[in-house]
Amino acid sequence: MMLDLPSPATPLKIGTRGSPLALAQAHETRARLMAAFGLPEAAFGIVVIKVTGDAVQDRPLKEIGGKGLFTREIEEALLDASIDIAVHSMKDMPTAQPGGLVLDTYLPREDVRDAFVALDGSGFDALPEGAVVGSSSLRRRAQLKYRRPDLNVVEFRGNVQTRLRKLSEGVAQATFLAMAGLNRLGAADVPRRAIDPDAMLPAVAQGAIGIERRADDPRAAAMLEAIHHGPTGQRLAAERSFLAALDGSCETPIAGLAELDGGSLRLRGEILRVDGTEALADATRGAVEDGPEMGRALAAKLLSRAGAGFFEGQ
């Protein structure tokens, strides 16, 4: 059957958040679809959708609903056919999708590392005792408190530009961003030092873009299959099964990273108490196709060591 490709008269509508990074990710998706099918830019429409997580900036995410805050309105637009596909940062995505939606397309993964950002270009090790570091991520906050209990970690939300402005205003001496986001924005002017995953394990799915579609849309399924990056999908299958088994949300400090080495996959995971007083980490290796089971097994192992109430407390 011939694929009914979009055209300027009937464009494929791509839903996204409105931040500069989200738009860059939507534009990358459009560019890959244009190249795969020889289509003009006018065959696609970028539809910006306001999400609660962007609208409410003055409170921590855990107080207003967790990860779904960055996806709910976009998924509602997908379900009512206001858009045809949705582009997401995978580290923002809940591990389960609403009925009728499918998330099985990933673009090639960017740099997974965290970036330490200080306006003077200094590194993390140069932070003086008692320094103020801004972060909205529970994972990063817990990791910082565990590694440097002397630091004063404060809430720090907003896009890259907002966070840099807060640094210049003295709200904090330093912050953390994702290397992937800085690279996708072409933000070469932002002073940053990449943090090796051995020193600070990143968020599950950090650096990955996922594209969601309706289950009953064969055209979108066929088009997205053409730009899907299999190795990224294999890595995320392991990481997201690890997260799902831990019931991960914005209220649980969890880190995880899967890496491919030929036909094998290495999965590392870390869970932390919210106040950073304890961290548990482990790793496993196995066949690539066993990634989801490895994720579940690693989660069970860490949970058995953690005991009841590990994620509770502030």
C-alpha cells in the first residue's frame, strides 16, 4: 500500500513544548523526516503546546504533580488529533503511556553527561565549602548532598536562559544542566564542565529524544519507523524498565545508564535517599535483548538493599 505522505496542503503536525530546547528537538525530528522522505519543510507544522510544568515555575515539580506535568497536555492533543506526533525529552517521560498512544521511536542519543555550569568556568571540585548550588532535579540534589554535604542546594527551575540569568543575579554560584541540551542548542558560549558518569550517574534516558504517536495511525507509524535509532531504543528499554520497577517519578532520586558494547549491554543504576544521606549503586551486564529483564533485576536488587522507607524524608 502506498504511504499517504504529508504535503503543504495537509501537513504532519508535530507537537512540542515551547522552550528553545524543545523546539530544537522538534526541528531535528522534522529535519530527519524531511530527509527520509524527500519532503519540503512546508509538509510539516510545528504546534507549540503550553504544559503545566512550564507554566508553573515557582514551585518544585514534586509539589505540582511530577513528570506528567511536561507531557499531559501534549498527549491530550495527540489523543484528540490536534497533532499527529509528539516530540519529548525522554528523561521527562513517565514509564507508561495513556491508552491509545505508543512511544517506540527514538532519535540517536546525544551526550548523556551532566554539565557543571559556573559563570567563571570553574569546575565542581573548585566549589568552596558552603557554596550555593541551584538545581530543580531531585536526583542531582541528592547526588550533590551525598558527595558534598557542606553545599547549600537551592531550588532552581527554568530553561537554560533563565538559569544563566539566575546565576548572574547571584541566586546561586553554580548549577547543573544536561550536556545534550547545551549541544542541541548550540550553546557554545555557556561555560560548562562535563561530569563523567563515573562521578555522577545521569538521569534515566538523559540525552534521548522520543517521538510518540497514536496507536491507530499507520502513516505516523511507518514514517517514524524510518527515523528510529535502534541502539538508542535498546539502551532505553533497559533504563526505563529499571525506572519502572522502582516506580520512578520526580519524587524519587534515581539514576541509570545503559551502554552497548558489541552484543552485550552494561546497565548501571543508583538510588539515593532524598536528603542525600545514603546512596546505593550497582551494575549488571548481559545480552542486549535481555535489557528489560536486566533493568527489572537491577531494580529489585537495589530495593532489597534499601529496605522500607528509603525514598521518604526530605
